Amino acid sequence: MDNEIEKKEKKFYKGFVKKTGQNFVKLTKRQNYLWVKMLIGKSRLEDPKKITIDKTRDSERETRRIHFKISSKGEIEYALELIEQAYNYNEEIIEKRRTHERAYSISEERIKWDEEPKFYKEIRKIYIEVLEKKLRGEISNIWDETVKLVKERTGREISDGQLRGLAHYKSKRFEKDEIHRISYWERNGGLEEFLKAKEEWKEKGWCE
């Protein structure tokens, strides 16, 4: 069993939940069989023996509530195959949630950026460099390149979402510094105008 899976002992059933997730399977002991309830994504269930029943509520669109029973030891192996599908689906949900949290839990990083102006200045310097690369056609993705260079040069990891948050934070922080985003330069003179602005930024010590 996955080390992060916890068994929840309830009065009428046993539930299995992974930390930060939800119950992906419940086992209820009946007189002559085990009743299994599990959650799985829409169109994700593979049940060639067709032993399951879909008990999904009308209001639920993506997650299906699947029920079936285990009446003998001979049915356990197949039951485990079904439960494994629910487990794998739960893993995907947890990973999506973690990715979302990494991308959009910007609050702590915002505080750090305010408390560490040197760190922000380094990001700003890198961002200017990356904008120029993009305008010269040397890279395709500004955010990925900036995240990579921030890690290489500062040793700190920030997510794509946190970087985008910095671009929007405090009335668009980069906009406030008149660095703007790539779409602005593409609409307003491209590389030529960008390089003119860069000369002013050099005088301010924002870039080299």
C-alpha cells in the first residue's frame, strides 16, 4: 500500500484516502459480501466484466461514483484491478491540485519579493534579457526561460504562475517599471523600440 494512504475506520465502513486527497474507495461489510464504493473520472473506468453500477449524481460532471460488490475470494483480484483505477485517478487529481497550488500560491512569494528587493531586481534584470531574446526570435517561451535563468542565477525556484503573478502584482509590477510584457513590444515598435527603452534602463541600473 502507498505509504501516504490512510485507512479511515468509520462505524459502518472503512475508507481509504491519500493525504491531501479524498476517499477514493470505501469498503462496507454486509452480511455475505463487501460493498465497494469508489470515485473515478468520467469515461475512465474499464470494467470488461461489467460488475459495477454507476451511482453518480446528476449534478456531478467529471467524477463518477462507482459501486460493486465482492462476494467471494475469487473476485478479489478483479476488484483490486478496479480499485487500482480509482487510485490512479486520485493520484492525477492530487498532482493537478499540487500543480495548481505551486502555480498560484503567490502570496508568500509576494511577501518575499517585497522583503527582498534585491531578488526582485535580479528577476527584473533577467526578464529584460529574456524579452530581448524573444524579440530576436531566439526563444519561444518567455516564462519558461525566465524561470530557468532565475534558478540558475539565484538558486531559487519560482513557478511559471508566480512569475506571472509578479507581472500582474501591484498594478502590474513590470508595467509599473515600464518594462511591459512581450505583447506590448510586439504592438509598439518591436525590437527597435525595446532597445531604445533598454538604454534608459541601463542608466537606471536595471540591466547591462
